[in-house]
Amino acid sequence: MNTFTKKELTFFKKLNTPAKVQDYLNSVPFNFEEGGVDTAKSPLRVIREKNAHCLEGAILGAYILSLHGYKPLVLHLKTTEEDFEHCIAPFEERGLWGALSKTNHNVLRYREPVYKSIRELVMSYFHEYFTDSGVKTLRSFSSPLNLHTFKKGWEESGKDLWDIDRALDKIKHYNVVPKQVLRKLRKADIIEREAGKIVEYKKKK
């Protein structure tokens, strides 16, 4: 069975604030799932294989935070079919919520713990969640999923964590926009759309 090395655990202990964890997540190259193979890698696989997409980054971030007394939470942001869904790792400090986020774009990123509720945190992503054509697509969000509810061992599993992925899809979701408002949503400005094309890591050709 694969396990974290002493060196890896020592490194995690140094990431003792959400900001430090986020800096580390940013340094991990993005997982483009090249070859068309979907993945849901464990924290151990992420640090060994040195790449992660949003779900994998959220799970890794939540795990590292749990080593420092935080609940290991992940949360699903659901969109319309024309856009990509996203996962974040919310955390609470002094009754306020923030979030870790692994993304390749210049939006949908880290949130400082300044939000009074999970809904307020999620709504901070609404305006910048849009397609290349400017259509705003965020429609619902899940209750936070506590990874402690899963059988111990997921942290170092060599298999994909599809049970966590399925649980995130099935857990209760809450709408963010009333239906009567959806018809009146204004598209993101052209300059916002252009800025949204900035990426942190480029896909290999």
C-alpha cells in the first residue's frame, strides 16, 4: 500500500494556513486529462504525479487543511450544460467562510475568509462564471461534503476517487438565481471575456 513519506508529511505541516495551501495548489501544473482519460486522483497521486484539476485540487487542499484542524470540505458548483462545473474547498475561520480553488484561469480562484455564509461565498463566483460568449452559467451549489465521512484511506488511494465525485453530484444542491431573473441576465463585458482567456498553464500540443 502506498503511503505518504515522512518528507511529504513534513511538507504538508509547513502549509499551516489556507493562503499557503493555495500558493502550493497554484504551483501544481494543471491536469488536462490528456489522452481523454478522466481522473479523480487522491492527494497522494496528485503530489506524486504533479498535476491536478479542480476536483483533485479541492480534495488535496481539503486534506492538507484537515491536518491543521480544519474540516476537510469540498463543494460543487453546478453550471448550465454549455460550461464546465467547478469544485472548491471551503474553510471557516472565526465564523467566516473562504475557499481554496484549483483552476487554470484567472477567475474562480481563492477566496479570503470574509463571507458570512456558504451561499454568500458561492455568490462571489457568480459574476465571473461565464462562457467565452459572455453568458453567465452558475446555477446551483452543493452543501459542503465532509471527506471524513468516507472510509479512511482515500487520502493515499491508488484508485480514482469516483465515490467522492458521485457523492458531490448527489448531495443536496441549492439554486443561486430565481428563474424570472435568468431571462434578464446581462452578458459579461467584452473586456471581461478577453481577460477570462488568460490561463496559468498551457496545454501541450
